[in-house]
Amino acid sequence: MNLFNVYPINSVEIIKASGSSVWDTNGTEYLDMYGGHAVISIGHTHPHYVKRITAQLSQIGFYSNSVEIPLQQQLANKLGEISGKSNYQLFLCNSGAEANENALKLASFYNNRKKIIAFKGAFHGRTSLAVAATDNPKIIAPVNETKNVIFLPFNDEEALFQVFADQGNEISSVIVEGIQGVGGIHVASKEFLRKIRSLCDTFNAVYIADSVQCGYGRSGKFYSHDYAGVDADIYTMAKGMGNGFPIGAISITPKIKPWHGMLGTTFGGNHLACAAALAVLEVIDNENLLLNAEKTGGYLMEELKKFKQVKAVRGLGLMIGIELPEELSHVKKDLLFKHHIFTGEAKPNIIRLLPALNLTQEKADSFLDSFSKTVLQ
Ligand SMILES: Cc1ncc(COP(=O)(O)O)c(C=O)c1O
């Protein structure tokens, strides 16, 4: 049986990892500035994480949501505390797409409406509603096509205002990434997020903060939307939440009331996933990783902006986009194969940095050193 060939892959096999380093089959060490696509939040194989998951697995790994699982409440308590939203409600699932799917559905249940506002350049996942709200026709299958999604330019307050003025009573939700990831690292302006908040308030629409990539401390605040100083109604999260263990969630405003059967999942919130997520939050808390993301990310951005060859540097904390001119399109491959550094990409010629939130200053400098060699060669 062959694998269904959907991923363009690099010819590297990783067999060992620790912190921000990974090793291939030849024992070559790589610096991981990609965090396995923004997933590795507390560093690979963090000892507290390994210990907590191992201990949990030797007790019980899974039972269904038909019984009490106190770990879920412990996770809700810790997440509420660290995110500063203790009064919100937690629903656990397994991935980012699933989190967004549930959020969009929940909004529709709440206000009994169908229309969704999403933005150009957005990526929200590959399940049916999430993909319909994703600005990439190539990955929307005919069965997922819907007229219920309205795409507007990102950061355009006027366009948003106009749509609400015309059809505000039909809008169920606005879904927005605090920092567009796949779209090329574009930060939502504070004014734009505040406008979403106020229009959603006026028209009883639901503000969904897709924090799957930009959330969980990556931006230097727990949710990058927090920079705007307003609360969203639903925060969706996944990637960094389990440091590689598949888990997603939505954090839901108290004004949306649950009823039995409204949402559901087989795997979501299982013992092992909760243990992984708790371990991540404990490390984020104990090691002050939000501050490190802000500091080390800020340092990286400042240094990167000094390169005249770089067209633009965008982002917040440890979610950084480096836009390069056409003639430097070799940089990403050179970083990997000549300097043994993993980075991500968004569109051709935008390098995405999404390292672990405990990236050290020393590793940041090592990246800058290699980056300067590839850019100046
Ligand atoms: C902003 C955003 N939302 C949703 C998703 C989908 O997450 P998943 O791949 O876990 O379904 C992604 C994945 O890259 C993402 O970046």
C-alpha cells in the first residue's frame, strides 16, 4: 500500500529531538526555527512533559466523554488562569480545523444565522466550514462551496463596516486570525480587532479569534488578539497546545449557553491529551515563556530589520515573517541543507519563523549568523 502523496517533503528523516534541536539519521543536528509548524511550544521532549505524559499513560490513556474526567476541569482551570479568561467555558477537540468548525457552528446555534465574514489571505483549516472560510479556492472541494461566507480585505475597517451596515442582522460570526500565518505573517491591527468587537456587539454577531497558530503565547501574549485590549467571544486553539500531542479547543464566552448534545467528540479531552496540555501550560507558566517569546522574538525582528536585502520583517513575538526579494529565493533551502536550520514558508519568498517559545538568545544568534551568511553570500 502506498501513502496518499499530498505532501512535498524534504529528504531528511528526524529521529531525535531536544529543546530547539533535532537530529537526523546521520546524527546531524538541526536548529528548529519552525517548531514542526508552530506546534512545538515548550521545546521538544521537555522533561516535565515527558514525565507527565508517561505517568498518565501508565495510569489510563483514554476513556470516553461518558464518564467524569477531572483532568478536563484541571485543564480548564489552568487555561482560564493563564489566558486571563477564567469565566469562559472550555470545549476540547483534536485539531485546529475542528476547533474552528465547532466555533463557527456554535456561533450559528447561538444567533440562528448563517453568514460568516472571513478575510482575504485567511487559513482556517480543511474541514467543511473551516475550509469554506479559507481564502484558497484550490482546497475548497465543490461540496464545501457556500455563498454563506463573505471574504473581505484584511485590516479594512471600512469594508467591514459596510457589510455590517448592509446585512448586519444576517451575520452569524466574524472569524479572524490575530496574525495571518499561511497568508504571509500579517498582523491584525488593534483598531481592526476593536472594530470587529464593536460591530459584533451592535449586531449580536460572534467574534471568533482563530488563535490556532498565533495563540498559546507565541505572540508574547497568550492570545495575540489580547494586544487589542478587547475580548473575543470564542478563541480557537490547537498547534502549541499539546507540544505535538494532538489536541484542540475552543474557549467560549459565558453568554453562549451549552445544551447536551450541542457539540461532541470521541477523542477530544481524553486523559492523555489533557495531561499533555496541562504539562504545556505548567511549563509556559513556570518558565515564563510568554516573556521569552516577546523578548527573543523582539530581538530577532530588530536584528532582521537591519538586513538591507530583506524586503520586510513582520510579526509579533516568535511568529515572524521575513519577506525576501526574488533573487534570495534560495535562502530557505540553503538554511536547511547548508546550515541545518529548519524554517517555515508562506507563499514563495516569505520565510516563517515559528520556533519553540523557550528559544534561547544563543540559538537566536546562531540563526542570525547563518541567515546573514546565506543572504550576504
Ligand atoms: C490559523 C490556522 N487555523 C487553523 C488551522 C488548522 O489547524 P489543523 O491543521 O490542526 O487542523 C491552521 C493550520 O495551519 C492555522 O494556521
